[in-house]
Amino acid sequence: MRRSLPLALFVGTLLITPAHVAAQQSAARDTARTAPAARPADVESIDAIMRAVYDVISGPAGQARDWNRFRSLMAPGARLIPTGKQPNGAGVLRVWTAEEYIANAGPQLERSGFFEREIGRKLERYGNVVHLMSAYDSKRALNDPAPFARGVNSFQLFFDGTRWWVVTIYWEAETPGNPIPPALLFAK
């Protein structure tokens, strides 16, 4: 009786070939070529890229943001996905490219002032792929006594062997009926 390889093993052997490795390396080089050069300190670690994302969108009213720095953090094809509720209670989301985020959210951030910071995190990693749940709070000015919003950003990050990239930021604001789980908050 002839035995066959399990399908997963067979498919896996097809994926791990010298040609596949070369294609992955080529894709990483292409990604690096299409984005503005990043500050090395912004992309050297998961913590660094997370700090950079929150820093680059934050600033006082009337201050322009460094959108080239923002672009340098984003993988080509990156998506930013805000969610919310329609008046009838149904969930809704928008899918933006980095350029659409800059055009749609940027003017409001700069006009009104916006400071967002990470207040908790849960991270899962498999190889070069990271999923990170990042709890945040948002203020209009750093000295505001309380945030005007809180929520959770779901980040997908990618490491190309040299630096970290943001692939997706997908978020939902906290509501009274949907509080941030305590397990996502940093201990005080």
C-alpha cells in the first residue's frame, strides 16, 4: 500500500523553497523602496514602532504632523480601519489607506489638537508577524484632566529582517456598554 504525504506537509514543502525565500527577500526590499526612509530608532523594535505611531499623530492644535514620518512606518498597502455604530446600532467600518487617513483624519487632528497614548497592551507573535491589542486614551491637550475618548487599537506588525512595519491599525472606541477589558490595561 502506498502512503501519501499529508496535504499540509506537502503544501508546506512547496512553500519553503529557495525561490520562495528569494521572493520573500525581494518583497521585503520592494517594501523598503516604496516607503519614505524611516528613522532607525522608530522601527528597530516593537516598542519603538508603537511609540512612533502614537507620537506622530499626537500634537497641539495648529501643529502640522510629520506625515512623511507616518508614511515611513506604514507598509505599502497598509490599512487604517476605524469602526463605529450607525444610528440603528449596527456596526460600521471604513477602510483607509495611509494617504486616506492623512486626508480624512489629519486635518481634524491638527485643527483640534490630539494626544493619544498607549495605556495597555496584549501581544501575540509568530515569527515575523505580530498582532498587538493596544488600549489607548485620547486628549485634546496634554494637560486635560481626563481623556475625551478611550478604546483599543488592533495592530498588525511585520518584521522584514531589518525593521518593523505597520500593516494594519483597526480600532474601536470604548463605550459604556463596551469597556476596555482590565486585562488590556497596564497595572497602575
